[in-house]
Amino acid sequence: MNMPTTYADVVRAIESAGLVDRVIALHSSLKSFGHLEGGAETVVRAFLDTGCTLVVPTFTYGCQVSPPPGWTLAQNGDEGRHPFDMEHVTGFDSASPMIERSMGAVPAYILSLRARVRGDHPLNSFAAIGPQAAEIIAAQGMLNVYGPYKKMITRSDAYVLLIGVGLTRTTPIHFGEEQSGRRLFRRWAKQADGKVMEVEVGSCSDGFNHFDPVVNGIEKTIQVGDSQWRIFPFKPFIDTIAAVINQTPTITHCDDPDCIRCRDMVLGGPLLSARNNS
Ligand SMILES: [Zn+2]
């Protein structure tokens, strides 16, 4: 069995990877470390102590509700089916620690910290902590789900960091889809005050491993304990993804030939100009 990974190991890794003081879109699996002393707290503290800002997805799919009667949108990745409960859905509260379990331990830990900042998007909120957190998160809107990434792409100090996870967990690739000219799917969701609203959401990410060879040239990898870290400069990463989607739109399609979300996204996303309610 390998030695446990410690706080000092993580700090050393951040320094050797050139990530000190950076703004980082972080996607992580703590299990990848084998034994990590102190768990999520160790990782988050190491990044904060080295001046970093962490930006993580803190999604809450359970706040989704059905759209208003008669609302439809073609090519919206849903075939017009919205089997959601209106009455019993808990509304989204950005001050609460509510989060999908699948988001992992680090986003859940960040939500427990007083200094964190969280967007008020009821399905796909992002949270951040660190010196740039407020500015990055303020850019998120109901119909601007990837506003935080739009801030990050203007910064040369922004990075994507994957700790022990692959590209199927890399939310910024959905932003790459948007940058390629695709329109994002629309859903409806409930806020804590009971208000129901239309929001943008990401699509299926099960096929995103197809980008592995594409981003190889801008990727740096390091080994931290048992964990492999993959590091990409943010803007080149998004630009590369968007360019490849334009060349080969089907690259984002997952292995399920019947995936409705992948089908509609490959076609360019919802037909907003043809919508019946505007
Ligand atoms: Zn799919």
C-alpha cells in the first residue's frame, strides 16, 4: 500500500504544476488518491493557501419541474416530455448546502464553508471559493449558465484541472459546445420562494472521452500519490473543443445511438427562434 497523500504533498503538486494563484475549474475524485489524509478539507485548504480560486459545479437536478402548460421547444433534448412533480419539489436555495451526491466530496465540502460564493441557478449552479470567487460566480444567470466560464476564458490565469477523473466529468466542455455556436437546452426549475423559471442547462457528457486525443497537445499531467492530475489552460482548452465540434459535430455523441440529448445537441440545440411562447 502506498503512503497516504498529505497536505504538504498537495501543496507541492500545486507548486510544481504551476497552479499557484490561478483560477481553477476543478473536477475531482478523492478516491483517486488512494489514502488522502484529511479528505476534501486537505485539498481545498492546499489550493486556498496557495492563492488559488476554485470553481466547482454544485448541481441540484431535483429542483426541476414541468414547464408551463403549452410550452414546447423543438430540438430541446426532451422530445416534449417533462414528467416532473410541481407540488413536491424542494425549491433551490443557494444559501443551503443542497447538492447532487454525484458532484463529489470537494464541491460538497466547499458548500459547507462560510466564505464560498454560489450562483442561484436552480439546476446547474456553480460555487467558488478564493480571491476571485465573487467576480466569477456573479457572472452566472438563469439563461447564462456558463457565465462563470465566460469570465474565465478572458483570463490567462484560468485553468481546467482534473484530479482523477476524465473528460466525461469536465463541465467546461459544455461551454465549448456553446462557444462552437450550439444553443443550450432549456428546462424549468423551482426556487426556494416557489418561483418557477426557465433556465439553460448542459447536455449529455457521456461521449466527452472522444476529446482525449484532441486535447492531448495542450495537456500537462502529474502524479500525486495514486492520483493523476490533468491540467489544461482554460482558453486554449475551450477553443480547441469548440473548433473540433465545428469540424466534427458528432464527436460529442455518446455511445447510446438513441440518446435524445446527444442527437439534438449535434443538430445545434433547441430552435429558439421558432419557439411558440415568445
Ligand atoms: Zn448522450
